[in-house]
Amino acid sequence: MTYAGQLGCVRIALVSDTYTPQVNGVTTVLERMAKTLQREGHDCAVVAPAYPGGVGGGSGGDRELRVPSLPFPPYPAIRLSIPRVRLIRRFLQQFGPEVVHVATEGPLGVIGRRYALDRSVPLVTSSHTDFPQYCRHYGASSLEPLAWRFLTWFHRPAALTHTPGRAMRTSLLERGVSHTVIWGGAVDASHFNPGRRTPWFRRIHGLRDEAVLVLHVGRLAPEKDVPVLLEAWALVHEAVGAAVQFVIAGNGPLAPQVDAFGPWIRRLGFLDRHELANLYANADLCVLPSRTETCGLVALEAMASGLPVIAADQGGFRDSIASGVNGLLIRPGDARAFAAAILSLVVAAEPRRRYGEAARGVALGRDVERENAELLAQYASLINQATRGDLWRAA
């Protein structure tokens, strides 16, 4: 269904502290939003960081402002944008958005938020990242209450707040962010699908045809519980040796630790969406020990590709994985339990196949087009409320 005629041409500004060419859950969702708006005939502007070597891959076209950024020292792939307040406000003022959608809680997000509130433009925010959990992983547990105070301050004035999982929505509602809805947890099951499996893929990448391919996809950083992953994989490797091929798609500050762990782990680095979809389809199961996922979009991509997923029993993974039905949920941080779960599916092809088929069925029910239509309907409702003058505002 098209909404272009129903809404006319509306102007939506998307503001984010991360965007293409970076690859992560936020940029995947944000790029889908921009493409949906453009496809439906709406005017979309994007404010996002500039990256080295040119911006690359953006969906905002002429309506895209890239703000100078600097590498974050502990993790240079993450860019910290220079808060060019006047530049951003002038860009937004010239565009004249009817809705401002702030996708991140960083410096650019704060500027976009302030712009919308100062001009009484409907504000939508997104909460994709569990920053309080991040505090624990980076040895700063004492900052967890401060992180929650910041998130509450940031999101409460929004007319609508998106979060992709039930756990984060519940936490925000408990803290007074009352206009929080679940959005951003859909997957493109036509792009990620088992039909991409081919007999030549493994040979091209030097992977063993006869081995069970155990996959991990994600940023190699402490909040993803990479040490737990490596310990579990070491236990499986010790038990079955060459019967399993371990593959990681991703990069990050812990990449040297992964590379030094053992030659029996293949790390492919960051892959584009096409190659990533091929990798999923040619794997046999996916392991995700992270306990900080608000959605776990990687899990949904793997499930859409027909893979059973073994994941931490926490956060967004609980929304898509039914343990013992389409995958397995494991006590967070328990490397031995993860190893036992992996072994159980390595040695038993039939449960692995059955879980994979059920996983694909769940992914088919999380359709991106339905979620895209919901987004356009939400924007239309907010614009109509603003026109009538009854748009809700937090105190």
C-alpha cells in the first residue's frame, strides 16, 4: 500500500550519530527509513557524521548534511561528531521538517532534539542501545543510574519513542517515557533467505565443505561478550576438532584478540549486505552471547536465512527466539552452557534443521513492509495532531 497520495508530500528530518557507510543495527534501520520515505514520494533530509574517504552510501541525496567527526580513541571506527550547532540548525531551518526523528542519543541527536522542541515540531526519538548495560561491560557500573537519568531526560519530551524490543520498552515505560512503542525489529526475509546457499560459497572463502559452520556476526567489542564466545568455541573445538568450522563476520577493538586466539577461527571482517546474506545462508548455526541487545537484528537476519540461533537469554533475543523451538537461549555469560548448546546442535542434524525451519517462519512474520507502513502512519498521525494543535508534550 502506498501512502504518498494519502499524506501528500511531507518533510521528515532524520538525525543520527551513526549512518552509512558504517554497518550496524541502527544504520540498517535508519537507511530503511530513508529509502521508505523517498520511495513513497516524501521529502527526507538526513543529518549524520562524515566519515573518512567521503561519506559514501547515504540515502539522503541532496538533502544530506554530513557533519565533521573525529575517531573515538578506544574504538576509532566509531566517530564522534563535532557539534556544529549553527550549521545543523540552519540546515534544518532551510528544510523545514514537519517531523524530526532523532535516531541516537549522541551529540547530533541532542541538537536535533533541541531544534524540534524549540520550534514545536513533532519529535520522534529512537532507543536502540542499552547504555546502562554498556556501563557494566566497560567497568563503570556506578554510572548506570546516570545513564538511565540521561535516557529518561532525552526521550520523555518526544511525542513518540521507538525501541525495537519489549525489554527496553518496559524499562522506558517504568521511567515515565510513556509514549514508547516497539518499532525497528523487522527483517527483510526476501534478502536474507536460505535460497542463497550454494555449493561453491565455502570453497571461494576457503571454508571446509564437510564441517558444521558455526557463525558469529557483530561488532567485536566487550559489550558483545566476545570473551564468552571465544571460551565456548574453544571448548567445542577441543571436543570435536575439525568437525566444526568457526567463522566471524565483524570487526572492532577486540579483533586482535580474536585473531590471536587460534587459526581454527576464520574472521572475515565487515561484509556488505549481499555477502553477509550469502554467509548466513551457507552457515549451519549462529551464536550470539551479547546481553546488551535491545532487538538482536543479527539474530533475525540469521533466522530469516534458516539458521537456528544460540543466544543469551536476555534483552531483545527473547522476542524472537523460543528456546527449544527455533533456537536456544542460554544463561548470559556462561561459556560452558553455550559450548554444550553448540555441541548439541553440531552432533544432531535433525534438531538443527527443525529449529532452522521454525526460525525462518518467525522471520517471515517480522515483515519490513508492514513495519514501514506503520512508520508512515505514525508520521501522518503526528502531523495531523500538530496541525490540530493537540500534539502531546511532556512536562
